[in-house]
Amino acid sequence: MNETIKSIIERRSFRKFKQEQIADDELNLILLAGSYAPCAGGRQSPVMVVLQDKNMIAKLGKMNKQLFYQNLPPAFKMKVSSEQPSIADDERIISAFYNAPTVITVFAPKTYHYPIEDCSVMIENMMIAAHSLGIGSCFIGRAAETFETEDGKEIIKDWNIGEDYTAVAHCILGYPEGNSPKAKPRKEFVVKRIS
């Protein structure tokens, strides 16, 4: 098995991190991998905002968590992980960013086709690159909702992100604390070959 496929298969979502900041050269490689993700029409339109300010990460992570609980269906039950619990598993977790020392938020132009797809494949590239470097990652949603709040609007104004852009998702990064979680058993999936 080649190293690329091995990284894809072995990558896991991490929600426990050491507080040591990831090295700049590793971060730059992760961002470079993100910049080479496919993008509709080759536009290369997404903008990556790298956040390493502990206070801002804590603030945004709390906002994101609140939105998760506000939008839950009444009978929501979900078990994500006992090894790396999520906010769906444990309401006592304070931040949806799980104290990760680096958070990358990906924005895309509102008027372009396929902003969600463009940003999602960018984050996937970054997560695979992070894994290959021994860095833990996790895809975090609710970015648009977070920045639609009054506090969120002020933050993106301070970040000088134009009103024609929307936040799509976050990628949290850090050196993993503890062992890599085990993969959940793969569900049987349907492949139909038409010839």
C-alpha cells in the first residue's frame, strides 16, 4: 500500500491535544496541501484564516458549541467516540475546538458555485497532510452560523474578510494527546459498476 492511501486510511479525528503549538514549517506544509485541493473551475477562491490566539480560539469554540446545542433536534442521541469524546458525547466539554492550539477557518465567496465542496476538499487535504506529519486534526462545522452572530460579524470585520465571503468550516490542529483512536468498523457500502 502506498503512503498516500495509508495516510487516508489511518487518519483519525482528534479532540485531545497537547498545548504545544505546531511548528511553523509543519503548518506551512499543511496550508500548502490545502492550497492544492481541487477547486471548481480552478478558481482557487477559498481563503484560509489561521488562528493561534488562545483567547480567540476559546471564544469562537464556545460560540460554536452553543450553536450546536441550540440547533439539536429534540430526541438527539449520538455516540461519537469514547476515546476522543465530542460535544455530542459530553456537554461538559467547554469548546467545540477542544483546546486545539491552531484553528483554520475556510471562507469562500458567497456568489460562486460549490463553495462548500471547494472548502471541504481543502480541509480534507489539510487533514491528510496533518496526519502524515504526526499532527491531529478534526473537521468542525457550524462556521457560517458562528460568524452570522453579532460577535461573529465583528470578528470577521476585524479580520478584514469581505461581506461577499462566507465561512464554511473549521479545521482544528495540534499534536495529539494520547493514542490514535481506533477506526469504527466500516459499514458495508454499495458499489455499482455499470459497463
